[in-house]
Amino acid sequence: MVEMIDTHVNRKEHDNIKWQVLKDDASLLPMTIADMDIATPKFIRDALQTVLDDKVLGYTAPSDAFYQSIIAWEQGHHAVTLTPEQIILMPGVVTGLSLAVRRLTQRGDQVIVMAPYYPPYEQVVTDNGRKMVKLSLVQREGQYVIDFDRLATLMSDPITRAIIVCNPQNPGGRVWTNAELQRITELASQHKVFILADEIHDDTTFSDAYPVSMLSDLMGPEAAEQTVLLKSATKAFNLAGVKASYLATKNPRLLAVLKRAATAEQLEELNTFGLVSTQVAYEQGAEWLAEVNQYLEENRNLAYAYINEHIPRIKPMYPEATYLMWLDFMAYGVTDKQLDQALREKGHLCLNPGIDYGEEGHGFMRLNFAVDRDVLKEALHRLQVFDRDM
Ligand SMILES: Cc1ncc(COP(=O)(O)O)c(C=O)c1O
């Protein structure tokens, strides 16, 4: 039986990051961060309750069934064929990225990051003593595209060792096409650059685009040779707080290095709730996910149409996937700080400032539309109030 999704959640009393802003100003409506104000599915909460009912939260080991749940999901939803040995468990995708950067590149090496970018990319590169080189995404017909000439130049630099490819892209919401991914692969292969494929958002998809995994059978052996896939069930099933993810590679040399590193740092010992929720999500979650994605698609369409029609000074990018909408406020001609302040003071609305995603995010704000539809309508109304007052 398909479980109805539950959008009536009250997170105000808890220490979640999103709703903390109310401590400073109770009038604010936060539409920030990348988790959902939609209940984590009941079948997952029930599985966790069963663990609690056993009364002991001792050490838990990943079972064969756990690995099989990942393998079946990746095969069924992304045409990624994996063996259990090719999977390395990680507390988080960012932890996995940091590990890959440290173990597959040397100090002083360059890592390419498409900009605007998910902010922790900068930390995992620069705080590990590597140099982040930005590939500024170019806007064409209201969407980001890749400047392949610039990418070729960056790739050909002998100290470039890796590129982070976020697909679907956060914050722009682009789903890179097969052709774009193939071109990245060709360049990476030619210049022996590793592809760190952050595909954490690739289960939040809509009817008009479906992301191809870098590690999918469709991409072929060249991509497989260069790629480390970073993935989790946490975005699509709203499990970010359980901290459970995995990385996978088909390149035996990379696998050996990363496996040894994960063992050295004892990273594969996932917490009990992470193991249970990931397995149950992948074993039982397909129908729930289809339902929630349908709801999110309707939210996306509503927000996109509403802003275009009623608040034309704000230019939304059309998110082909993810529950994040990237909004261009450049027409207001204010600084990023003034924009954030005005949204809070005039609209009582809190969005993620685009400038946090690199200079390329100047003048932008990111809106999370994974909320109850009435809350989304209220947020859009507040945006309009802000607009009228500017
Ligand atoms: C692109 C991207 N990668 C990684 C993460 C975080 O992953 P984790 O919590 O597993 O470290 C996020 C969270 O927003 C994200 O948007």
C-alpha cells in the first residue's frame, strides 16, 4: 500500500539547523538548508522504533542484506552495477569527499569545483591543503551550462588532479546531460583527473529530467575508471540527521587506496540508525519516493510560475531536480547583506544567501521548496510583500 506523505510537521521546538533562526526572530519563516519539512516516511520510523524496542543501542554491523539494498537500488534506479566490495561506508558524503581529496591528491594539487558550489566543497579542498580552482558556470537561457573550453584549460594544468561533479547540481538544480557528462569524462580521462561524483540529490527527480550517474553502465568504462561516486539515501528520504552514506568506485586501484584509508580512520563503522534507515529506505521506499517527488514537482511548478508571474524582478532558475530553487535578485541592485536583511525585515523570510556559494552566487538566494504547499504559498506571499516594499 502506498503511504501518504505527511507534510504536517512541527520542527520549531527542536535543535534542527533550519528553525534555529526563530530564536532570534520569531516572525521569520525559514526556507533554507537541504532537508525537508516533510515527515521521514513512517516505515523508516517504524524500523527505527523496532530497534529502540529491543532496548539496546549496541554496535551494529552492516549485513549482506544491507549491501544488497544499496546494490539493488543503484542498479534499479541508476543503472549502476556494483558489488559489495566496491562500496565503502561513510558517515557523510562530505566526509567521503574529504577522504577522497586527501587520499587521491597531494598537497598543492588542484581540485576543480563548478561555481556556484555547495559551500563545504571549499573547506574539503582548501582546508586539506589543496587548491580549489573554480569553473564558473555560465548562464544560458536561464540555466547554468559548462564552459568546456575553460574546463579543458583547467584540466590540462598538470597540478589538476580531481574535479567535483555535483549532479543534480546544488544550488542551480541542473541535471547534467549525458553529452555533458561524456565531455567531462573525456577530458578527465585524457588528463588523468579523478571525478568525485557527488550524486546525493539524484533521487529527488521530476518528470522532465533524470540524472545519469557517472558510474552508470551507460557512461561506459572510461568514466568508471576515473570516478568515485558519493551517495546516500539521506536527501530523498529526509534522513540527514542519521549520518549514513557510501562511496563506490570500480577502479581497483582507487578502491584499494580508499578502503585502506577508511579502515585507517575507522570510518566504516556506521551508527545503527544510519544502517537501518538506509536499508529500509532502499528496500521499501520506491513508492513513497515517487509520491514525494510528485508533490515536490508540483511545488516546484507552483513556485516557478508564481515568481515569474507575480514577482518578475526575481528571476528563478528552473530546477530540473532537487528541492532547491536558485533565485536571481540582481534587479534590486542591493548588496548581498542588504538583500538578506531586507528579506528578513520586509518579508520575514529567511533564504540561503547565494554569496555563501561563492562569488558567482552574488545577488542570488536559494529557496528550499520541500515544505507543505500552504507554507510554500505563504513564503511566496512574503516574497511578494518584500518585493512591493523594495
Ligand atoms: C551537494 C551536497 N553534497 C553533500 C551534502 C551533505 O551530505 P552529508 O550530510 O552526507 O555530508 C549536501 C547537503 O546539503 C549537498 O547538498
